[in-house]
Amino acid sequence: MIQYGEILELLRLRFSLRLSILKNLATITYAFLRLSSGGRSGNGRLSLSAIARSLYAEGLQKSRFKRLSRFLSNRLFTPEVMIPDIVRFVFGGMGGEMFIPVVVDQTTIGGVQVLMAGILFSGRVLPIGFSCFVYEKIKRSQNILETGFLELISGSFPLGKLPVFIMDRGYGRLQLINALNIIAVPYIIRLRSNVIVWLKGKAIALSRLRYKEGRAIRYSRVLYRKDRAEVVDLIIYRGRGFKEVWYLVVPSWWDLPADEVVELYRERMQIEQGFRDWKTHLGVRGLKLKVNRDERLNRLLLSLSIAYILLLLLGISSFASKVRRRFESPRRKPRHGTVNTLSVFTLAIAMLSAIEIFDDVIKQLTEIINALKVKSALSLISAKA
């Protein structure tokens, strides 16, 4: 059986929260891992009752459900305060590159908007921060909320490291670009084709700029807005077979080659795979929260994120490599550089669902949890590589 005590000890060592909150987080993380061992598929629908039944807790279902509800309604605990701890938990103080790609995107779960940021990893992302909100409760503007979210994540990185925020067309707003330029944090943001920029003093729509198929073209020191004089570099790219042209803006002071900018943006779709894992395989699409939906979902997703990171690490473990062939039929020809048909996340769920190797899987998961007590998630991944 999955060891609740090991999960609690991991959270106690890595997160600076009150013990009562850590116990609840460990209990719900334990529940998500137990639910994952049921081999949930695309039709899996998660409910609060199912989570309550899987809690590591004594008592009848009614008392378990009340405990879960009390934690989700605890307004003294806001998951955003854990973002610095989560960044350290995932990233740590590793050496290597100065700039770390961080994908940012937004999805909807049960009518609640979920803003998530994650570090690229094996076709998925390791979540390092998220914020839930509903439009009717935004007091000022969504732009202020998003800017504050990105500034918090940036400020949580270790000294000498900076995130590179990779974002889609919904984030191509002047205010956000201005805020990131002020704090000198690099970004790659895709713009819509009808955006007007000023090039050599002349206004021009992006769709009118020239490009060559299969080649990234860079326009330096473009004015994103003439009246505000926000200076950016513009990179235009259309791959062979692409339906649309990519218009990507980056800070003018950032000298990353255009081809590398394109490759980083290409990996942005990995966050969509992460959202699919949450919604479909973990079943959060079926969650129905009736009151304070944003606040309650925020607390619930924190435990889910911890469980999700553990499952991804299980999926790339040495034991997973040994048993992969029993769960999949490899492709005859490589696709996206691999013959594997199962993602590391799907493989982890399949392993937890196999009764005959369950004890060995739990042993491997326990080893991962113990290693995370002193190491970051990315350092474990680097060691595997």
C-alpha cells in the first residue's frame, strides 16, 4: 500500500506550512495516488465523494467528506503562498542553463478558470504554480492577476536563474509585455496576425510582413505600440505544412537565436497534454463544486499537482523502463522521435493498476518519495538521463 507517512514526511521537509495543513495535503495526495491505481481512463469522472472515500483517515464516509470539505473551505490557507516552495521542490538550486523555459496557459475546470505554469518535461510539464479564479470575482482586471502571478513565479526562482515564459496569443497584451520588460524577465509570446506594429517608423499589420516557409525571420527593435514605445524583437515562422504563421515577440535585449525561439515555442503544446492528463485521466473534468469554486479548486489542485509530479517521476523510473513493454505495443516507425505509444504518465497509472507487480511499483514510488526529501524533481530526472 502507498505509504501515507512517507508522503507526510516529504511535505513536512519541503513545504513551510503548519502541520495541520500538511496532514490534510498529505491525506488528499494519498487519495489521488489511490484513485490513480484504479486504472482510470478517458471516461473517468472524479467527485469529492470519491476523493473522500480514498482519504487516509478513520471514520465513516460522512466524517471523511466533512474533513475534506473543511480543508477545501479553509480561507486561512491560500495555495499561492506555496509557489516559492513548489518551485524549489521541482527545480531546486540546480546548475546548468540560466534561462529555464516555463510554459503558461489557461484552461477551464468546472466553470473555474485555471492559470497554470509548468517546466517542460518528457512531453508533459511539471507544475510549479497555478491560480484559480472566476470572472465575476475579478475586482480590477485579469491582466493584473496574470502579471502578479508571473512576477511571483519569477521571484521564486533561485539566484542566477530566470524563467522564460512561453505563452500563446491570449497573452499578447501591452500591459503584460511592459511588466515583463520592467522586471527583465524573458518571454516568448505569440501574437495575432491582425496586430499592428511600427517598423522603421511605419505602421504595418503582422500579416503583411514577409516570411519564407521553413525559415525563421527576425525583425529587431519593433515598436509594439507607438504611443507607449514598447520595444520588442519579432520572429516570424511558418513551418512546412503549417496552416498558420507564427508571430513571436521576445525582449529586444535577449539574444537567443530565432531558430531556438521557434523550437521553444513549439514545445508549448506540452502544457495541453498536462491539462488533458488532469481532466481526462485524473478526472477533474467531472468535479462539481457549488460554492467558492475558485478557492476550493485551488486547494484541491495543489494536492493533485504533488501527486501528478510523483506519477511522472514514477513513469520515468528505472523500473518503469523494465516493465514498459508489458503495457504497450511499440510503433513500427518512430513518431516524434520515439516508438513508445504510452506517455510517462499513462505508464505510471498502468503500473499502479497491475496487481502482480503492485508491491514492486510501491517500492519504487517510496524510493522516489524518499529521494525527493533531499533532492528536487528535476535533479532526479537529470540523474535518470
